[in-house]
Amino acid sequence: MDGCRHRYKYRLALVHEDRCVLRYDNERGKGDHKHIDDIETPVTFVDLATLFADFHRDIETWRRAHGHTDDSR
């Protein structure tokens, strides 16, 4: 995979009110990165468990920052 040092292809997304507000992916040519709102930053892929843990941490951070603190998800 171009830009990646692993064999996985992924796209993880949090969509709120029909808008993607958080996405982790490894788009061809860009490698591993994340989008939070309109900001794109690289991520370091360690393994799948770490990827999922980081994604869920960012979901909780986004939810708290936007006033979504209940468990009704």
C-alpha cells in the first residue's frame, strides 16, 4: 500500500448530523492519517488494537468538546 508500512486498508468514521467529523484512513498516496473536522494530521500505525483505541479516544474527545457527554450516543 502506497505510503503505508503495513498490509491493512481502513477507513473509520464518526458521522454527526450527516457530516463526517472524524475519520481515520490510509488513502492511497497519503499513508496513515486522520481528519478531525477540517484538519488532517498524520498518525503512526502501531497495530490494529492501538488504531481502534486511538480512534475511540478521539471520538470521546470530540464528543466532550461538542457537548455530547451522555450515553445515548
